[in-house]
Amino acid sequence: MIKPLDILVTGGSGFIGSNFILKFLNYYKKSKVINLDAMLVGSNPLNLQGIKSKNYRFVKGNICDKKILEKLIPKVDCVINFAAHSHVDRSIHNSAPFLKSNVYGVYSILEALRNNKKVKLVQISTDEVFGETLSGKNKENSPLSPSNPYSATKASAEMLVKAYAKTYDLDTIITRCTNNYGPRQFPEKLIPKTIISATKNEKIPIHGNGQTTRHWIHVFDHCDALLKVIRHGKNGHIYHISDPNEITDLNIVKKILKHMGKSEELIEFVAERPGKDKRYSLDSSRTTKRLEWKPKIKMDVGIKETIEWYLSNRKQWESISKKARNPTPWLQ
């Protein structure tokens, strides 16, 4: 029998958070989930609209609100912090919201945990904290070198977590993941933006020459890894979560267009993002070995199923404007 584990998920109405909640409730039948979400950019009430479980509770609120955190955290065994402003383009235009959510918000959670030391924190981070990695893969102890406002705030959050864990003896884990794709992703991201634009026969903007390279992992595989981390991860450890799928932006757009039977003439090359990193890469071998986890969804299968999901769930994105799907302020 699986022991119940009550959790507080921050940012649970966003892309990864909502998929994680659905998977968690399916796996832990008797565990309770509190979803704390401020419902800012990237959150969508439709992501979890169908949940009927009596073990699920939604609370509208911001992780910067210490009073809400002090009320909710004593009720759970673990906090999984997905809450973050995450789009690099937006951070270049205005970094203030990123500093507030990604740094001060994490600080607020850590402060609340000082009085609730039995509660574990899993801080969700990103491969972008390492900055541009032209060759090889970053290990858990590789030096951080963020190169845009978004990744700088995520690296700052990691430093806060480590400092608070050592100073106040908190139970914390940090996970870093590569680019995610799958259902429920906000349409400003490359894959859903491409699918939706192709559906509407709109131009699909690609920065520079499209040769930026990323590792892509299906959100379901990421969530499976997080279930392992929560149950078996060790205090103070960092876990990398990645998939061997390494592909350029241009090739992933072409792959989507091919699946959809659309012309590559929809592709439109636009000015490169300021300071854009050409490549990120994580070594997740330690996670695979210690937690007995590995990704299962092949990219061609995952892309096809993701396309089908967006075409079958138009209500999720039809009200989102073209401008919101293409936030490139340096072109405006």
C-alpha cells in the first residue's frame, strides 16, 4: 500500500504543475493536494477544470503572501514549487515580475518553512541556470552561469534554497529539467505556438536562423521523475531530469508541420532574441541510476499526441490573442 502524502503545489494551474497534479492524484489515491496559484500569465483555470476528487483543493493566492503560506504549509508533508514567471522573452522586456515571483516568492516559502521544518521543499529549476553550453552536458555540481533575467532569477532561487537549507536545517531538494512539451502548455512556448499558428495558417516566427538547440522532454516523463523525487529523493540533493532528444528550433517546427500536413512556407525568420543561448544540456544519469527513472515517451509519438491534444482542446487556447502567443518586445 502506498503511504498517503499530502502536498502543496504552488503554480499548479500552469503547464507542468497541472499535469503533475493530475498524475499525482491518480497515483496517490488517498493523498490530498492543495493548489496555490495566483492565476497570472501561464495559468489556466481550464487545465484542472475536470478534477472531481475530494482530495483536491484550489486556493487563489500568491507565493509572495506569507500569511497564506503560513496557513497552508503546516497542513502538508511537502511543497512542490512550480510557481514562476518562465518566458525569457517577457523577462527581457520587464524583469520585475520575475524577480518578485522567482526570487521573493521562493524566499517567502523558505521563511514559512523555518517554522515547519518537517515539511519538505522541492524547488523546480531549469537547465538555463548554466547558461550557454556549446558542448558536453552539465552535471549537478557544474557552475551556474545564467545569461538572461529569467535564468538569473532561477539561479538566485537555487542559491536561496541552498543557503536556507544549511542555515536553518531545512529539508530541501532542487530539480533541474530541460524544455518540456505536451498538453496544457501556454501558447507562447514554441511547440504549442507552432501548432496553433499552423492550425490558423499564420506565420510561425523563428528567432535567428533557427539553429538554437534544446533537449526536449515530455511533461509526463518529467512528472514521473518528480514522483520519484518526492518519495525517494534525498535531502540536500539536486536531480537532473532530461531526455536524449536534442533538436534545433527549426527542425522541431518542421517536424510539427510535417505531422500536420502544413507547408514550411509558414516559417518566418525574425530577429534573434538578445543574448540568446545556442544550446543547453543536462546529464541526468545520476537521477536515472539513483531513482530508477528514465524517460519513456519517444519524441515523434509525443509530438503527434500533443498536436492531437491541442486540436481536440481548442477551448484551452482559442481566447488567447496572437500577440500573447508571440511576445517578442524587441521587434515591436
